[in-house]
Amino acid sequence: MTDRAWNRATLLLFAGAAGLVLATFRDYGVTWDEHFHDTYGKAVLRHFQTGFSDPAALTYFNLWLYGAAFDVTAAVAKRLLPFPAHEVQHLMIALAGLAGAAAASRIGHLAGGPRAGFLAGLVLLVTPSWWGHMFVNPKDIPFAAAMAWALYWSMRAALELPRPAFGTMLWLGLSLGLSLGIRVAGVYAFVYPAFAGALWLAMRVRARGPGGLVPEIAAAARGFAVAAALAYAVMLAAWPWALRDPLHRPIEALAVFAATPWDINVLFDGHLVSSMALPRDYLLVYLGAKLPIFVLAAALAALVAGLQALRAGGISALRPHVALLAFAILFPLASFAVLRPVTYDGIRHFLFVLPPLAAVAALGLDRLVAASRGMPVVARAALAAMAFAVGGSHALYLREIHPYQYAYYNALVGGMRGAAGRFELDYWGSSYREAALALRAHLATAAGGPRTVFVCAEGSSAAPFLAPELELTVDDRTADFYIATTRLDCDQEYEGETVLTVARDGAVLAVVKDRRALKRDAPERLDAHPAASALVAPRHPGL
């Protein structure tokens, strides 16, 4: 295929992905954090509409410590689109996810050409941790998408140094500002242009010595200053609380998060560990378990090939934009191993690593495609058949576990079935939609008046899907039914007859228990199960 054909294939890929988004975005449940972001986005919108006089956005929960670039955009969309608010939110997150995949495609194209660009977009879109999150994660997916574009424009700048194009700096500033305008940790994205500049400087001095360096450094500094100024302006435009004191409050927010402990139990390889004392290999193990095996193999092959080329050609063979791409993967992994920051929910806080990982995997696949040209026809046919078999089985499995792709695990741990009890599955209550709808159908033909439902951790995840005669309650002793995730044995907290389960690939994600018989026959057993673990607390939405 020609370069032009691969570019067309990329457009068709994203058109197909958009069509699949439109066909499925209403299938996903409401995660525990979503109502926080829904409320915050609406509060920020009111803040703007009232000329900054409505103060709710400045004090709501802890989200005032974050920008609302995505949340306020979703709030506007909810006023315009004819769907329930949670469905509009899922659609908007999915669009952000597609934007992140587009960035991965552009990164792959820049590093390896049109075919690599197509493969990078494809790899990220079929990565379950990306596709699954991009319907239910209102913070990490928009943040990762903005980070991916910041990486792309930093790679462009690395090629254009010492005088990067003004347009490149504008796009870099916008993407940096959007990352900061979603999460103050977007300051991390500044390591991309910083690394690009440092690498250029080292290679420039090595190649030509220090002569004439000052004017070139000044030109590069002017370009990056434009990007930084625009980034700061975009961040402030999306962050009402910081806008009240632009010089101090962003720094204060960073200090707050650096000093705020969040000690919860994290399931890691069958053991509960503290989120504040995770093993150094936590992130590597989770990535190894959650990424499709073919993605892991392709990314590893590309990294090994890159190291071999560097060893053979020395630093003169180094391509700065490709080095930056490798840095965007290796630096977060190394930083985690050294600093071990508070983390939970698998790889959720590190989803921004997936777009560059997909691009690197695409480079590995691209090399394989290029190498296949010299193979005999039989070998090429066998390779194509294997690719179709792997891709087909992967697609069928994703369909089987729909809409819980974010809970996917690869065959190295035995899929979701093998991961149950060892790693986090549905840690966000997404399965409460299916559980509530199943309970609704279960009671559709049953006689009786209003019934009450007690939900483990976060009732807002079940509320939109309960029948009108089912009322949420916070009184666990009087509830007729109990809906619970299996995370941290939440399903074992209260006794009752398990009448419904939500499961995929043999892994139970949620249960519905009928407690009416206990209320009638054994009221003394309505207290929490004495052997059960502590209830899963509602998620801290800011982390």
C-alpha cells in the first residue's frame, strides 16, 4: 500500500471507531466518580454564566483543586444533546478518547510514517484499558488525551529546534494548557519539551561545539515561552479557583496533593497492600497483566530494536523525536519505581502512558510488516493468518466482556477469570447498571409495593437504572435488597439470598442480594457480616 492509501485507511479506522462509539456509548454504567464531575462541571458553568458570582465551583468537594476543561465542556453538551446526562458524559469521554487515539496515530506517523500512524491508532483503540476507560472515566482519559497531544507537539518541536515554528508552539501551548486545565499534575507534561530541549542542546554541542549557541538557545527559549504563556492562560480559563490568585493557587494545589495521604487497600497479585506503600514493580506488573500480549510483544521488540540501533550507531544515530517517544514511556515507569506515589485502581492514574506505548508497539509491528516483504509467499500467508487469528480472538473476547473492557486482563493471568481475587476488576461500580436493570426485570412481575435498595459505596452508580418503585436508602438494616461489587469483598458485607449476579468470563463483578427473608425471620442477622472487610468507601474523586 502507498502512503496515501495508509492515510486513507487511518481515516476509515477512525470513522469506524466513531461509529462504534455512537452505537455503544449508552451501554456503559455510571462509575463512582461521575456524579462528582457532573456536579462540578455544572457548578463551573453557572460560575461563568453568572459573571463569576456563583461561588459553588470554588468550594465543591475537592474538585476546586482541579481545572474543569473537560467537565464544563460536558456540562454544555448535556444542555444540547437529547440524552440522559450520564449518557452524554459517556459520549463526551469517548470523544476525548478518540482524540487521544488520534494523537497516538499522529505520533506513530511522525516516528515511522503513515503505516505506523495507522497501526498506532489501531493498537490504542483495541487496547481494552483505553477503550473501556474512554466511556466511563471523566478525568484520566481527557487528561491522557491532552498529554498525548502535548507529546506529539513536543516531538514536532524536537525536529524543528532551535527555531520551532510558531504554529507548533501554539499547539503545544494549547495541549499543555488543556492537560493543566484538567489536572494540575499536567505540569508533568512540561518534561516533554524540557527533554526535547536538553537533548537538542547535548547533540548540538557534541556536533558543532559551543560556538553560536547563545542565539540558538535564545530562539528556542522564545518559542517555548510562547507555549508556556499560552498553557498558563488556558489553564486559568478552565480553573475558577486558580483564576482568583493565578500566581499562588496552582502551586498551592500541587502542594496540597503532595501532602495529602490517601491510604486505601489495593489488590495486587492476590494480596492487599497500602496505596501508600506499593511494590516498586506494581505498575510494570499491572501493565504486563492488562495490555494485550501482542501489544506487549510489539512494544518490547521496538524498544529492543531501538537500543540495538543506538548501540550500533552511537548517539549520532539518535533521532530526537523518537528518543522523546521512548522517554515518554520509560520516564513514568522509572519515576514510579523510585518515588512510588499514591496509586490505586490498577493503571488508571497512568493511562497517559498508553498512547506513546501504542505508538512504540506500532513501530514494532511496522518493522514486522516491512520484514515480511522479503519472506516467501507461504510465510507471508502464514503470518497474515496468524494476525487475523490473534485479532479475531481479541475482538471476540472484547465483545464477550462488553461493556467492562476496562476490567480486561490478558492470557498471562488467565483473563478476567484468572485475575479474579488477584487483581482489581470492576473497581468503579460500572456493573451497577446491569445489576440494577436485572433487579428491575426480576421484580417486574412480582407483587408488592415500594421496595428499598442499599448500595455498597456509591448509590449514584445504580440510581439512574432503578425502577420507580425501587428507592435508594442509606439504612442498611431496613433495605430489602443489597447491590454490591465484589471489590474488596463488598458483596460479603451483608447477608441475604444472592438472586442475581453480573459476571464476565467467569469473574463475578457484582451481586444483588434479597434481604427480605432476613428482615422477617432473622432480624438479628441484618448487621454487617462480622468476617467481612471494611466497606469500600466512596472514591476520592480528585485522585
